[in-house]
Amino acid sequence: MPRLPRARPTPGCAMQPLPAAAAHGRLAAGKAIAKAPLQTRRRRRGGTKGSKGAARADEAASGRPGAAGGGGKSGTAGGSFQMSAYLRSYKGLGDYHLDIFRGVAGLILAHQTTKAPSAISVVYPGCHRHISASLVFPSVTYIDCDSRVTPLFSDPKALSFIETHKEYPQDSDIRALTKSFDAKLSLPDASFDLLISASAGIVTKSCTRYVRKGGFLLVSDAHYDARMAHTMKEWDLKAVYHMDKKAFDSDVEGHFQLKGGGSVTEKHVQESIDQPSKQKRSFKLREEALFYAFQRT
């Protein structure tokens, strides 16, 4: 598999998603987890094969012929463009994150921290345009410093997509904050059941405060935030997600453990950030995965 360049995230903002095949392929091959390169913003006039493909993906995802999200005057032009971009990046109902979201909802229920999936409240810092969380969780607060994606969260086509395909009976409750997640936010402490950190840099340092005790963290290690969570006394590792099995496993033996003995420290996290090539780092991990679930102590 070709090497994917790793771009550093802007503090408080998200990056483009890591494709499922790339994520699984890297882990299976034992190579470094990396972000996919940013999609080109160059667009040809008069439509292209890519834009037509996005329209077909929109139709397939929404179940309504001709419901392409790109362009048009419905809602805001910015929202429609971002909806099309979401479908290209995350594939709508084909988004591999949906299985991960369902899985962590099951973990929360198994630990009896809430009575039903429909009662889980979520905060998603560095979300960018990733509205898939609202298909599984009815109450999601999205946070991103990129004002270009803000129109998506009130775009009629995006809201219709969520309403059509949501997996819960009540109305969706979507809140979007256009701020850096490192900034002081108008959110009460200990008020959410789940914190999602999916490739937006180190989210846990700033946002752990918003999760109640007994709540959960769903975290990607693409930008080493799972490693950071492991070093924090507020978080207890509960499960690792296996991409091939599409399931969480409570057997976490070897994860965040170093070959030769010891476990990951904050010094190792910083080295991971500073040195993208794991072959050049001073340490090696016994086991690696893309997503982990931690519980707030």
C-alpha cells in the first residue's frame, strides 16, 4: 500500500477522514497510521465524473432520486456544498464510522451508564463536516473552528438526510459551535455521556472536562490522542475496536505497552507527534489499533 503523508491538524480543527480500507490496511500491515491527503479543492466547470459520482452517492444515501447535495439554492450554498463534500469524504450510509458509533453505544449500555442509546448525549470536538454521529445519537454538539463547515449543520438537505436515516425515534438535536475546542466553550462541565475524538489532534486535554464520571471517550489514535488518553488518570481503557471484525473487544492486552517493557507516557505521545515515521522513533508498541473506548473515572 502506498505511503500516505501525515498532515498536522490545525489546533481546534479537524482533518480529512482516514478511508476505511487505508486504516485497516495500515494496521494489518503493521505500518504507521496516517491521515489521507487532503482532497483537492480544484473543481472543473460544467460538472465532472467526480461531481456526478457525488450526486449519485447523494441519491443512493438519501433514497431520493435527484437529491444531489452539490449546488442548488436550497438552504445555503455553503451548506449544500458541504453536504456534497460530506458524502464524498464519508460515503453517507457507507461511512465505516457508523459501526464504530453503534459499537460504543453498546458499550455504554453494557456498563449501564444510561438506559438506552436514545438517551446518550455526545460532544464531538474537531468534527469538521462529519454529521454521521447524528444518525446514531440523537443529541450531538459539534465543535469546529472552520467556519466554512458551519452551514452544513443547518442545511435542509443535511437535516433531511439525518431525519430520513436516523436510528432513533425522537427528533434529532444538533448544536454546532464554530470555535476552537481549545477555547473556553459555553458548555457545562460533566454534562455529556460520550466524547468523540476522531482525528482532530489532541482533544482529550481540553475536552475531558465536559464528560461526566462514568461517561465514555471514543478516540482515534490517528493523531495519537488515544495514547494521550492512556496517560491521563481521568480515563480507563475499556475496549479496542477491530476494523476487520467491526466490533469492540474488551481484551486490551498489549495496547499502549512498549516492546521491551513499560507503557506509553506523555513523552512518547510528544515523540509520536514530532516524528511521524515510527521507524525513527525510540520506541515501538506491542499492539496498535485505530479506535479505542475509554471510561471516565
